[in-house]
Amino acid sequence: MKLFKTALRTAAAAAILAGTGAAAIAQEVTLKMHQFLPAQANVPAQILDVWADKIEADSKGRIKIERYPSMQLGGKPPELIGQLEDGIADIVWTVAGYTPGRFPKAEVFELPFMMTNAEATSRAYWEYAEANMFDNEYSTFKPIALWVHGPGLIHSKNPVAAPADLNGVKLRAPTRVTNILFTDLGATPIGMPVPAVPEALSKGVIDATVIPWEVTAALKVSELVTNHTEFGNASLYTTNFIFAMNKDKYDALPDDLKAVIDANSGADVSAWAGKTMQAADEPAKKIAQDRGNNIVVLNDEQVAVWKEASKGVEAKWVAEMTDKGMDGAALLDQAKGLIAKYSN
């Protein structure tokens, strides 16, 4: 991780050096990077563009990465994995759960109250996926980084302090697991990609949404709702992200350029991305505070009520994995063990 951070700091200088002089090495490869958020949002600006700049610098200009935010190459967010596999895009960033049922093993990290912090959980996610998913669920592309966002919370038009407050609430949830969770808690979950949230809130299609603080700024959620429910030091849920490259495009690279991609992939990059994403929570939260919005911070006793109300989700997931021929209990134990390992 230290080496990666050091390299990030020197990326800009390397880029300048790469472009100077008549003998500068010509560009050899152009990669199209596609994702669903506006370019100014935190993940594109602070993670994806930083990564892409570093690839261009480390390759001394031989790799150019064209950036396509907000689905500019066409399609909808759930189509990103298919676009990657079909070669429409060479690199994508997406939510694993936007293709429900496609990546069941990854869902373990989205179970209620699993994650501790995004850095530790993201490192755990990479190691878990490397052991369990790279030769099956994630075998059709080259994973670059896998991470989760910071503590998940509820943003709502009316205050939410107890599970009973969700009864009948139309709530946007991002993935299959979170839809199960909020159904169990009494809400009426409505699935949609995150870019659709502002319009859905403004038109009354939904009454509440669950997203991390960091993306509320780009989506102006704090202007559309006035209540935000935090779970103390816990996280009600999180979401898995996939940042990956088309396998054929990677395989076609010369060995030295493969090495550039490899050096900027893996557990350290995943942990950095998760940490960076969570660090953007506080500035976005301040926007809500400055507006005078109501931030409900649950104490340990209140959180315990939510944990009790949501504990059936874990058992359901284990049973579903077992029905699919997987050892759901073992996968759950492994994920919990890895999170604990990296959280200490």
C-alpha cells in the first residue's frame, strides 16, 4: 500500500517526463474506460482518473485511457459487465449487484453489519475473490480492483430510527441482498441504479434511499430529503464494486505493458480505493449538516434492535448458496475471518 501511494504521488511528474522531448515514446494502446457516474463525482475524480493517469504515466505514454463517464458509450449501468465481455468497453467500473444472481459469492460482503471499514473490507474482498471467484464468477474478465464503500446509511423524507419506521416506505436499494434486507425490515424495496435516485426522489417514486454519504453530494440527495440515519460505529450494509479489464484486450498487450496493469491491480489498489471512497463521506455529510438536515445517529442499544431484525438475511443467504451447491456457511466464515484479520 505504501508503495502504491508513493507511486501515485509521483504519477504527475512521470507523466510530464513521458511527454517531453522529440524522442518521447509513441502511444501504442488506447483503452476505453466506461462507468455510470458523472465525471465530477468522487469515484471517477478521486479513484478512476487517478488510476488511469498513473497507468498512462507508468507506461510512459504508450497506454492512453479514454474516459467515458455517465454511460457515454451507451447502455444502462446493469449492462456494463456485458459491455466489458463484448469489448464495447475495455475497462469498466460497476456494481456487482447490478447483475442480480451473476456473482452470488460476492454477495457475502453486502450482508447486514458485515463490514467494518472500507479499507479493511476491500482488502478482504480481494483476497476472498482471489481464492473463490477468479476461476469461475470473475473468470471472464481481468479484475483490477475490488472494493466496497463506507458505512451504508438511510436517507429519507421522514425520520427513521427503528425498523418499524420503514413500514410501507418505498426505498431504493442497490442490490439483491439489500432488497432482501429491506423487505425483511418492512420497507417496499425498489431496485434502480444510483443515477436514477434523484429523479425517483423528486417524483415520489421512492421515499428513501440507501447510499453512502460520499455519493450524496453528486446526486444532491441532501436537497431532496432532510433525514439521514447513521448506525453509530456499525454499517447497516455496503455494496461491492468491480473494476476490471477486458480479458482479450489485456492478453493482447506486450508483457511490459501487462506488467504496468498488474502493478496497478490487486489488494493494495483495492484497499486504497475503498479507503479513498470512505474518506469522501465526511465532506458530503457536511453539506447535509450545513443545510440543517436531521442526522439521526443510533446508539448501541438502537443498533442492536436493527441487528436482531436483520439477522435472518444472513441465514437466507447461506441457505441459498447451499442450494446452489456451494458451502455458504464456509464462505461466510471465510469472509468474516478476512474482514477481522484486516480490521485489527
